[in-house]
Amino acid sequence: MREQIEAALRGSKAKYTEIRLEEREATTIVYRGHDLETASAVIDVGGIVRCLCDEGGWGESTFNECDHLAAKVEQAYESARVVHSGECVELAPVPAARDNITVSLQRDFRGVPLDAKKTLLRQYNITMLESDARVVDTNAVYQDSFSHVTLASSEGAYIEEERPMVGLLLMAVARKGDDVQTAWESRAGQSGFGFVEGRGDLAVSAAGRAVDLLTAETVVGGRYPVVIDPALAGVFIHEAFGHLSESDFVYENPKAQEMMVLGRRFGGELLTVFDDGSLSGLRGTHKYDDEGTPTRRSDLIRDGILVGRLHSRETAAKMREQPTGNARATSYRYAPIVRMTNTAIDGGTTSFDEMISGIKLGVYACKAFGGQTELENFSFSSAYAYMIRDGQVAEMVKDVILAGNLFTTLKSIDAIGDDFTWSHAGGRCGKGQGGLPVTFGAPHIRIQDVIIGGR
Amino acid sequence: MLEQLMRSAEQAEVVRVHRESTSVVFEASRLKRSQVKETSGLAVRVVKGGRLGFAASSDTRATARLMRNVLESAEHGDAVTFSLPAPQEALDVVTFDESIAALSIGKLVEIGQEMLDLILAAEPGVNVEIELTRSTEHLALRNHSGTDIDFRRSPLSISVEVRWVKGDDVLITYDQTGTTVWDGQHMQSAERLCRKLELARNQARLRSGRMPVLFAPNGSLVLGLPVMLGLDGKDVLKRASPMAGNLGQKLFSDKLTFVDDPTIDGKFGSSPFDDEGVSHRRNVLIDQGILKGFLYDLKTASQAGVESTGNGSRTLFTPPSPQPTNLLIEPGTVLLTDMIASIDSGLWVEDALGLGQGNVISGAFSNSLSLAYKIEKGQLVGRVKDVSIAGNVYDLLRNVAAVSSETEWVHHSLRVPYIMLDSMNVVSQQ
């Protein structure tokens, strides 16, 4: 295969050519209530060629059949030639890496029989179903996937990488009359089967919380001081700010560049935010991104000031900044675009007790159901929450959705906890390409004046 | 492959998909990328020893591994009682148009440029992203009882995103159209966006409180999505849907009728059969507020003791599950202009943020609005910002003030009217 790839690259007429091939086998087991929906394996093989020509933009060819690479290169080249717009796409230089990254997994899931995987998941599923009579439905998912990715370029890069991923999602649905509440727990990582064994606690937690939510009142909508837990804080920083740091938002837009100008104050001095795709043991980590750029820590906000952003080679060149190793693609079916890896709010010095002690009436919001951003506007929903009354955590409330304006919200962060933690939950970022594994980290955070939608 | 599988299984189904497409992408208002895609795949199901197995592969030559995978999957599969369908009569639904199949990249570029010119003429300061894709898909399904389906689709999909940044003030709005038969509507997305930009030029202030709310077709997905989820036969079976056990009950205003219709020529959700070989038909789900039926595929239907409604839908790597095809909320009798004129002080909902977040299956929604306008004394007076709405559709949709006679196709396969609610709580940061 290497011969074929290198020959195809040599034969290309384009200024820059890149070939990325992927072979993946994945197993998925899903329980819905007592029914097994599927226990099945899929095989996904394919590739993408990208070309840049002298006077224009990108041409791409995506395919499943990996023979005849030379023909695919020709197709991508011809597509690139269609795209002439007078302005040439430049790529920031990166050293052409040659590397072979293999993994050695404890309890490699490829060697674990389908029956054992199914049994494990069934146990967790039954734990949820039998925990309480009010649990009427569950959704339990086990997934593993092992990919072999090859990236090669006309600049001489040749990187092979093995990419494992294993994960669990356990969701419980509780019902009382017409009221239906859902809670879930998940865990995923670039690990072996052991990562998901012995996690009955997650099943207990999901079922317990779904039942608790049945007796929780819907929060009264309004403005509150809010303390958010590390899990929700992580989603918040990803959605509300992280996406704005992805340079494909600003790089072609002079007005957006004004909004995201380096040196602008975004928050108080206590706020530091970074993205780091090189940290071991985290879901978003790889040694190189999908253009062959080494990953690293990128500070985005330091002491409240905007100091950096995330780049692909193209956005870096356009904005005359350094590439950061954030060009990622969900699979061979897509070209890489600027994506986050492992994004975090750095830890501070305030304990949780100190944080809530001054709050007469507020909300303690936990975990996230998901979030969405449209630049300055964000919206994310917490999985569950509690009222804070007179400096104490009080009754559980539900349907807590936090929405607001990024600029005012970041500036309203007035306390950062001393309990930083990385999330090992599953969770994917969709950005027009379907879900890409990412992770987030944060401590507890307090934000003043948050609008909460509710009753 | 079918023959080989039938040596060890009682039932078998093989689906083969092949798709080739070309796309052009405009970014920052200029032509940026061009793509050619050619993908294919095989998906297989068997019932062996009464248990269901599934496997899939995008490597169409790996048939030996694929068959091993599906048989192993069946060993661990759940017991099922449904039968894969025998050959059925189906309506002649048009899904293929040679003129779309033959669209050149040059023609796609031309359409994109025309759209760009229109939008930039309306508002020169915006950042426009357009993606145009034409494809030819070939779908084939065969099963052990002789069902042999083979048809082609020619989807043309156009999506546009407009970003307007003025200092800290940001508007992002989208539109998309899709068709499998050339309908001359390719400029519709651009035209709709121009209208939105015009209306958003002025700003207005809105105070929190209860007021009439008019949902434009795009925005009515806020109301429609929880209902769609509640109609999923799987959620009904599991009693996760609040509509479970309520067939025949009047759950909503009699102004609301929801229909799932996969038989409309040229629409994205249309085809003669569903993804399991069951023939497609029009299904009335809610009739003048009364719950008439749910959406089922073969497996969920057999578990519920009913027939499949022909809503079995799948992607290459996932087995079928019930999904809507083309979802229609039927038009009403009130003209949009009259609806607007009737509002003294209210809100027009165009785009909402965070659709689908939260406990949506329960009917609850809470969304901030990325694009909404204030209606004052019967006129749209300007864009309002930092506004959010929340509620539960099982309460709110019991009383609908009006449904328009005009409808629009949005999000590819939803045909929706304008829906006005008399009184809703609106939270404004102003």
C-alpha cells in the first residue's frame, strides 16, 4: 500500500496533495429496555485525497475503494482546478513528519468475544431496570472501534496511527404518570476493555437520578447567580467560547476578527482557558492532527485576555499565526477542519463551600445534556440542578437551560474552583461532520447574573 | 450472498447502496472547494434460530467477513417474531431526474454564484457559505422471500449560511432546500435569507411577559420536534412517549393535523418502499388534534402487535428504526397577513438555538432565539435579541390561535405552516 500511496503522490499535478486512508472495525451493542437492539460489527474502509492548485482552492475526492489511488488523485486535482477564485490558498509550513504510532492496550477489546461484551452491558442495563419500579425504559450502549489511519503528503509526510476507542453510555428513563425524566452516565477513552469493566456505579447513578428528577420541580425562570459543576463548566467553555476560537470562524471574516482580536479582555484575571491535544490519556489526544501537524497546548485566554486561537495550516497561513495541530476530521469521509481536542478552564483557588456560601438564592447546575452555540449566543441544558438557598445546596430542580451572551457571561465569572478535573465521559462534538471525540476539563465555576429558562 | 446466508438462517436481507456525488462549496462569499465522492456499502440482516443479527461494511469485497459478522451477531441477538416482507405492490413515486443526475460542476458553480450575487446585493457586508451537492444514489434490497427492490434517487441539496457581524452584534442564519426532481426552486434558500436579512436590519426591544407568539415554518420545529419524537413507535412501546396509551384521544388543538407522507414525488423523504422493503403509504398521525397512529418499522410493529407503517429507516451502519419520512403539518385557513395584523404586541419566532436539547421527549422545550422579530400593532418592527421561550407542547398545543393557509418546505423534508399561539411566556434580557 505504501508503494501505491507514494507513487500516486509523485504522479500528482497539484501544488499540494494529501492522501488519508482509514480502515476501521467497530462493534456496537445496544439495549433498549429489555430488548437487545443490536450486537453487531461494522467494517469501514475508505480514503480521501485533497489537492491544492496554483490558482485556487481545494479539490477533494472521497471513496471507499482504495485501489486505483492515482485515479483518485487525478479526480481531486481536476476538482481543484474548477475552483479558481483569484486568491490562492496557502498552507503554513510544518515539518514533514514520518512516524508509526501503535498502541498496546491492556485487555485489547479486539480479543474480547462479543458474548462477553454483551454480558457486561446487559448487567449494567439490568442494574438500571431493576433499581426502581419507576424506571420504565433504558438505553445502554457499548461501543468499541479500532482504526488504522495513514496520512501521506506530497511534502514527504508519512504517518501511520492506530486509534482505539471504547465507550459506554447508560441512560435511564423514569416515568410517573405523564412525567418522563431521563438521566445518563457515560465513560469513553482510547483504552482497552478494562476501561468499561466494573462500572456498575454508573448504572446506579443514572437510574437514581432519573427517579430523583421525577420529584424535582421545574426551575422558575429568571436571573440567578449560578454555580456550575466541572462537567457542565467543560461543556460551557467548549460551546460558548471554544467554537469561537476555531479559526475557520474568523479567518475569512474581517469583522469577526475584530471581535476576536488578540489582547482583548474576555474575562477577569482569574480566567485561563486552553486546548491541548497532546495530553496522554484523554479522548481528544493524538500525536499529530489530520494534516500531520504536531499537537500541543494552546493557551486561548490567559488571565482574562485573549491570547490565542486554534488553527489548521490554512487558517494559520491566512492569519499569519502558527499552526496549532487542531485540524481534525471525523473520518476519511471528511476533510479536516479546525476542531477542539481537549479544552479546559484552568483551576483556581476557591473551594466549593466558599463559592456557595455567599449565595442567598441561586442555582447549582450539573452535567450537560448538550449545548449549542451561534457565536455570541449560546445555549446549554444541564442534566440536573439544585437550588442554592442561604448558602446551602437545597432541593433538586429540573429543566434548567442556561442561555446567554458569551461576552457578558465570561465577564460574570467571579470565582474559579480549586477542584479541576478532566471529564472521561463520552461525548462528541458535531460541526457539520458528525461527532468527533473531544473532552473537556474544568473546576466548579461561579457565574453571576445568568438567565435560566424554566417555568 | 443471500443464497449463502439462507443455508444457515431462516430469513435474510441484503441491502446494497452506491452513491456518487459532486459538490461545490463557497466560503466567505467565494468559491472555495469542490468535491467528488464515491461511496458504497453492504448491510445484512439475518434471523437465525429466531434471533436477529445485523452487520455492515463499506468494503464491498469483504463479503466473507460480513457474513461471519452477521451470523455471530444473530447468535447474540434478541428473539424476534417479525417476518421480512414478501414482494409488495408500491406506488410509483418519482425519485430520479436525469437532469439532476447530469448537472455539471460548472452548473452548480453557476447556481451558487447566482445565489451569492442575490444575497450580497441585499446586504453587502455579510459572509456567505453555500454548499451545493448533486448525487445519484442506487439502492437495492433483496430478501429471502423474493423481495427485489432496486431504484435510484437523484438528490440535489442546497444549503446556505449567512453570517453578519457588526461589532459585537452577530446574526447567523441558515436555509436549505432539497429535491430529487428539478423544480426550479433552487433560488428559494437565497430568497428566504434575503427576506430575513431585510427584516433583521432594524432592532427592536421586547419586554418579558406573556404575549401572542407566531412561529414561522423554520421556527415551528421547536414545537414540532417533541411531537415527532413522541410519535416514534419505539418510544411509545417503551412508554417513554407521553402519547403512549392515548390513541383516539384528543391531545391537541383541532387546528393541528400531522401527516407522514413518503409518496410525494421529488421530495427528500420520498421513495416507493421503506428501508426494509415495506411499501410506503401516507399515514395520518394526528387528525384535528386526535391521536390516530404512530410510526413503526417491522420490529417495533411486531412488538406492539400492529403492522409496520412503512417507516423503517436506516443508514449504512445502523439497523432500521422508525423515522418520519416527509412530515407535514397541514395548512389551516387563516392568511399569514391576517395573523400578523391581529397581533398588537407579540413575537415572531424564526430560528431557535439548541433545538433538541433537554428532556424533549417529555414535550418540554426551552430555547433562546437566534432570530426573532417583534410584532407591534400588526407589523414586524425589527429584530429582538436575547429572548428565550420555554414550555411543554402537550400544554401549549391544546390551544392554537391560528394555523396559516400558507406552508413552506423547510429542513429538507418538513412541510409546515405558520402557527400562532395566543399566549406564551417570553423571557427577555432587556
